[in-house]
Amino acid sequence: MDRPNLKLPPWAKSLSARLLVLTVSFVMLAEIFVFAPSVARFRIDWLKAHLDSGYLAALALEATPDQMIPDDLERELLSNAGIEAVILRREDRKLLLQRDDMPAKIDKDVVLTNFSIAMALMEGFSTLTQTGNRVLRVVGMPSMAPDFEIEILVHEKHLTDAMRNFGWRVFGLSLMISFFTAGLVYFALNRLLVRPMRSLTRDMIRFRQNPQDTASLITQDERDDEIGVARQELAMMQQDIQAMLNQRRRLAALGTAATKISHDLRNALATSMLMTEQLAKSEDDEVRAVVPRLLSSMERAVYISEQTLSFARETPPPRDIATFTLIELIEDIRDQILLDQPGLQINEAIRAASDNDTNKPCPARIDIDLPDDVTLEADYDMLFRAFSNLVRNPLEASATAVTITHEIHTDPPTTSKSGAQRKFIEVFIADNGPGLPEKAIKNLFIPFACSARQGGTGLGLAIARELISTHNGELRLVATGPDGAKFAVKLPLGG
């Protein structure tokens, strides 16, 4: 089978492009934390360098015998140092160099002998964003003579221009590092993640197009990382799905055949029941004695056929919503079961206790402890059928008593999507039968597999659960053992 063409998104919207953009963005974000201290450090170094240049200019003045130099030479020394004036303080004297046009106003004092990291960052940002040309008086100790204090006057514009040039160089270098790093990350992750994910996606598309083709199964590789584990798990899941689909296909074919057989069998049994009822009018006592058992067997066969046909529906029938009380529903079910109506098969011990008289009430005991004011808005026939299955099943499994109780609960507002409190009722159906066998517990609610008695179809619980789920309810097994089984039906109240 040819591999399907995978329609990938354009590069601008692909995972690779997003990965590249994110990597560049994250590296540039990290560079911001490098840029700010770098610029602040550049400002301090620039000022210290001009302090050293001012100190050297002052030494030229100090080297003269009378500590006097021509004005032209003084201006040239200060111009080469990039400063407007310099004051060198010694213990016994003070040396001064200044230009003729030295500014008379000092806008800001900068003391390099006393500063913190936070102050350096703030001062650096202030200088970087400065639009004017302030005059700075810088006080510090030159690196060549740390025992002497020196003062210089400089124009801040020169410092601002130098810092901006430095900032642009740092930004360009950061951008190059970002794209270089992003490229390496991109190609590495593209090979380690993106390409394997594309291959995995192609395999999933191929399996989706034909899940029953064994050639569409994912082939496992030798990778032992997360991608390899995901590929192995997906391969196992595909095998399980393929096995399940093959089983469902066989069951579907079997179900279709069983539905046709059940339909024809039900029609044939209906005719046989009519003929059997005629035998009941026979004058032969032996024939009349056989008729009730024969009718019972036929009714059981009709019931199994109807259960099979009903479960064969792909979806449950639409609900016919009506308002009724829960006690009304349960009492109707009790009356029908205890009267042993046709189609409701009670176990042989109970039937024998009623002397084989189908008109006598069934001797089983069904105790009901339900409130009179609990109202449901639901499909009466659906819930009748669901609860009828739950009550009748233990009686068919030799139980002699069924007790029906209830509890009303209120969900906290946080568990409701609308934020309002939601009330529901739990109806408990307990019996005194032998309990469910281990096989039935393992296959609970599985059609044709969860029957607890000989000759059962296992459809009763499956149908009951489906009908209750249709009403946003829940059916679960609470407990089972030698003293009987207990089921719980949870239904919402108020609609």
C-alpha cells in the first residue's frame, strides 16, 4: 500500500518555524539580562578611563618647574583626554587644568568610589536615554594612583554616544548568537522531534484510512526515548484496535444472523403458544398438566428473542418524557412481577411454591422504602424496563426477597457546570440471593457474558445500564456475596 501524502502546514505556521522564533525570542530575552549590566559596566569603565586620562594630563602639568604650561598645550591635553577640566588633589596642593570655555554649570555629580549595582544600572539607563548634553563632575581615584582623588568635568553626550554605539554592537552580537543558537536548536530538534513526529503522523493517517490492513500497523524502532515509547505504545494500541475491530466485525455478522433468527423464532413461538393454549382445553388430564410448563418454556424463549432484538438496535429509541413519581414506577414493577405476568420468568422454587398456578401471586417478597414526593421527568417505559430487569434478575436466580431503598444527595456547586446545586437520588436494589459468580462480576454489563444463571443471555444488566445512561444516570454494583447482591441506580432530580 502506498504511503499517503501528508498535507503539512506552510512553513510560516509549522512547528519548525515556531520553534525557530521561540528560540530566537528566548535567547534575545536572556540577552536583555546581559545587555543592561554590560552597558552599565561600559559606562563605569568609560568614566574611569577618562579619570586616568585626566590624571595623565595633570602629571604633565606637575612635571613643569613652575607648574605652568601654555594655554594651547593645556587645551590640547584636555582635548586629547576628552574632558573639560581636571583637578588633582594632593596632600599639600591642588593642580588644576581647564579650558578657557569651560562650562560654569555642573549638572550632575558622579562619585565612582561609592556606587551599588542597582545604582549603576539606573545611572546607565539614564545616560543611555539622555537627549541633552549635561556636564558631569566625576570624582574618583585613578587606577595608576589609587591614593589620590581626582575630579574631571566631561560632557555626557560623548558618553551617551559611546554607550549607544556599544549597545548596538552588543545587540548585533546578541542577534547573531540568537540565530546561531536557534539554528542549532532548530536542526537538532527537527531531527530528533519534528521528523519523527511527521513519520508518526503519516503512520497514523495510513492506519486511519484502513485500520484492518495489517500493512498499516506502525513498525517499532529501536528508540528508547519518549518518542520511541510513544511509538511502541501506539503500535500496541493499533494491534488492540485491529483485534477489536476484527472481533466486532465477527460479532456484527453474528448479531445480524441472530436478529433474523430471533425474529423468525418469535413468530414461530407465537403460533406455537396459540396452539398450546388450545391444548389446555383438552379433556386429557396429562395433556393439561404439561401445558403450563410448555407455555412457560415458550414464554421464556419469546422473552430471550425480544431481548436480543431490542439490544440489536444501534441506538436506544427516542425518549418520551413524562412526569411521574418514583414510588409509582416501582410499585407498578412490583405488582407485575409478583403477579407473575407472562414474559416474567420467576425461578422454579418460587414457581413451585405457588403450586404452578399462574393466576396466584408470586410468593417472593419485594420491600419498598421510597418517599412519595420524589418526582422524575423521564421516559416511563424505559425506566420501567430498566428497574424491572434489576428486580427480576435476583428472583430468577433463586432470591426470595428484594429490598428497595434510597438516598438523596446534593452535589456541591463547584461540581456543576452552571454553578448551581444539583440533586439526585440513588435507588438501591438489594436481594438475599447467592450473589454474583466471579465470572459475572468480571464481565459485568457485557452483553451475552454477564449472566449469573443457567440459560441467561446476560442482556438484562446491559440493557438496564444503557437505558439509565440515556437519562444521564448511572448503574453500578455496590456489593455482592453469599448474602446477596446490591445494585445502585443514580438518577438526577428536577429534569
